[in-house]
Amino acid sequence: MAMANQPNGGVLVFGINNDGVVAGVSSSEVEQTIGTLANLGRGAIEPPLALDHAVVDHSPGIAVLLVKIPNPPSNPRSAAASR
């Protein structure tokens, strides 16, 4: 949610270890990550957050997932009320 309230949004990168080594992501990890983030964007944030993503080949057989957090609307985003 923090990036969703920043003037330029942000980008989440999946498939890079904490030490900066590109480990890549599998297609099943991409599906699971996108599904989880999409559900959170719809159900846990007000107003709902639509995410864009891309899978980019870093090198043969190694892909990274980029998830774009869009610029915020005029109203800040916050945690959704419990449903």
C-alpha cells in the first residue's frame, strides 16, 4: 500500500535474491504471485488497486516478474474495512 500512495507508484520485482542474484521465477510462482496480489488489490485496499505486470526474460531460462503499482488517485489508498 505504501507504493500506491507515492507520487509515481512503484515497481515490485520478483526473482531476485536479497544478495542481488537473479534466481528467476517459475510460471507457477508467477501465477500464484499475480493471483495473490490481484486479490489483495481488490479486497484489502480502498479504493481498489488494479495492477499491471510483465514477465521479462533476464537470460535464457531465467525470468523475472515485474509488477507495476500505479500512480495514486486523488484520494490516498488505505486498508479496506473488514468485510
